Amino acid sequence: MGLLRLKMPPKFQLLALLAFAIAMIFLENQIQKLEESRGKLERVIARHEVREIEQRHIQDGAKGALVEEDDLVVIYNRVPKTASTSFTNIAYDLCNKNHYHVLHINTSKNNPVMSLQDQVRFVKNVTLWKEMKPAFYHGHVSFLDFTKFGVKKKPIYINVIRDPIERLVSYYYFLRFGDDYRPGLRRRKQGDKKTFDECVAAGGSDCAPEKLWLQIPFFCGHYSECWNIGSKWALEQAKYNLVNEYMLVGVTEELEDFVMMLEAALPRFFKGATELYRTGKKSHLRKTSEKKPPTKESIARLQQSDIWKMENEFYEFALEQFQYVRAHAVREKDGELYLLAQNFFYEKIYPKTT
């Protein structure tokens, strides 16, 4: 090469170097394209392998998968006056079609706290009652930690909460006038015509800030501190449980989104729930009768309470968490909501299957 360089005129040497540079650039481009093609081919092969594995699992383990799904238990420890009846009736309407059982947990005097012996009985029932699985349990009971009783496979917890003042106002009028679900049933405060605003102005016990303390203890659970009104420990425990123990917590004001996300996540129970909610007669089943919105003055008076501030902090925490989950699961187009398709896949699976 050195001899050639000596014999070649400078002009030809420059041309040779230019040609060599062009050739190298061309080769690098071709190598890059080959690398990209190889990467695409690997992804296609990986997807094909995953489909083969999934198909093999479907063929070989169909019975096992069915057994696993049939062992599912969902617990909805519903907070009073949060649209819980409307949502629960969707579960009742779907149970026959989707082949699962619905069981109402009816506690004496609607006490949300179970005795220790009842906690043991309930955990055993939920865990071992195979004839009732898969099961959807619902009732006005506070959160119960199954791991305390040595249970390895915990049930799936879900719930719905509501703006604390709106929930209290709804409950206040419900105790006096009932609702359109069972209009003939006599309520505990029936005959009391005092409005919520009049109750607040008079400093009544049924509209006192202490009555706001409900959603926090429902999520906090069966610890004594949960039911100490205004406990900061209870607030933090409720937040912890909401994030770590509940699969999904919705809000009354956005119940349709909650139903849609449950259908996507738990089709074994909620397949068809969204359409049923939108078109069914029981979607907005229970409305409190004779309910009058509170004045700004009444609201402002309740908002001065530390109890409201804590319950509202918990509500806003739950709302933010729900909206975060929804933002990664749902999109809106032309005024309609739709669920996002699966956006992950597997690749580079080793060792290679034969």
C-alpha cells in the first residue's frame, strides 16, 4: 500500500481516500440497519414464543387457571351513604351471569367493629368456605387485616368514599326521610323535620363535626385508636391501608370510572358492569329523599373543625390516588371513556424453547 501511495498522484490518492470513507460510511449504515432488523426479529420471535407459552399454559393448565380464578374473594367494606347500594346491586345483577356468589355481611346494630371471636369466624368463612367461592362480600364493616390470622392468600379489598360533608348531609336526611329504595321503611329519626342548616345553627349532635369521623376509621380498621375521633395515627393508618391493602378505591363523584376500571382489572366478577351501570335501572338506585343542600355558612362552620380537616385530607388523598391510577388506565375521546390496551410485552426470553 505504501508503494502504491508513492506511485499514485496526489489527486488519485485523495479520490481513493474519499472512496474508502464513503465505503466505510455505507458499511456502517448497513451494519446499523442489520442491527435494527435483528432487534425487530428478536422482538417478533419473543412475542411468538410468549404466545406459544401462553397457548401451552392455556392447553396444559386450563383447569388450574379456572381453579385459581374460582378461589377469588373480593371484600367491599362499604362506607354508608357513598352510593354503595347502587354499586352493590350491579354485583348482584352480574353474579348469576359471571358465576360467583354475593354475600351481605349484616352486623348487629350495624356495628362496624367485630369482636375478636367474630373476626376469627369471618376469616375462616372467607378463607375456607369453598362452596361460596368465588365470592363478593359486602357490608358496613371496618377493614380487617387477614394476615394477623395467619392467612397467606388475602382477599381483594375495594371501596368507595365520598366528600365528607356531602356524605354527612346525605346520612342526616336519610335517617329522617329514608330513600327511594325502601320508601315505606320507618327510619330512626322519622318525624324530625329540622333541616341540616337548622341543626348546625343549633349545635345539634346529628350534624356535629364528630359525625364526620367515619371514613378514616373504616379504612383504619379494628384497632382502638382508629375510633378515637381526631386521631392523627388513625389518619396515617387509613392512608397506609388504602395504598397497600386495597386494590382500588373510587369516589362517589366518579363512580362510572371506578366501575370501568374494576371491569378491566377483575373481569371474573365485573364483566359487563360498565354497560350495566350506564343503561341499567339500578345504576342510581338509591337517592335520599327530601335532601336540602347546606348553606355556605353551615359548610364553613363544619370546615373550621379539625375533624373535617382530617377527613377531608383523607378524602383528597384517596381522590388523588384514584385519579393517578385512572390516568394510567383510561383515556377520553369525543366525550367517551375507553380503557388503554396492554402496553407491555416480553422479549429476550432465555433459554430458547425447542
